[in-house]
Amino acid sequence: MRNLDSPSLALSRDALRQGMARAGWPPSSIADAELAMVELIVNACRHGGTSSPVVLILFLANTLRVAVADSSPRLPEPQPLSLLAESGRGLQLVAGLTHRWGVDPQKLGKSVWFELDGAA
């Protein structure tokens, strides 16, 4: 897995923050989107078997859509919550921070995405 402080992660975070700020999103929504995006990137690296996932950030009317693609055909599955588990809460985190999330199988891998509604 790539270092979480890698330049590509930093660029993705900066692009998301700057784009949302320019579009008038409140700081709390920007923070939620950033955390959800980082979680999808980490999952793509850790479980998707890729060191460089593709990140797509789209602004559609008042909806933000972020998609992270990797080369693994294995679809993500939310894990049951466990107080003792050291991992496995990422998709619940994404679901709690965003309005919608899902996965789109691709010819070579998959794209996991989320959406937030409500730009100012």
C-alpha cells in the first residue's frame, strides 16, 4: 500500500477541498467528503490491490460525486460492527458521512463512489 501521505493522495485531497470551497460547500461538508474520499482511496490500496487508484471528482448541479477505481474485481462488502475489530468500519464510515454510496463493476476492476447533496 502506498504511504498515506503520498503526493497523489495530497493532490486528491487538495483538489477536493479547493473545488468544494469554490462551489460554496460549507467546511463541515468538505471535511466529511475528504474523510470519505480518503477512506475509499485507502480501501482501494489495501483491498483493491492497486498502489495508484484512479480518483474522479465531479460536481453535478448541487451534488458532489467522488469515485475511486481500482483493478480488483472483488466488490466491497460492509462488515458487521465489532468492538474488538481493528478494521472493517470504513464503508460504514462512508455511508454515515455521505448521502449515497455504491460500487460499479468495470471491465477491469471496479469503481466505488459516494455522493453528497447540498452545495450552497
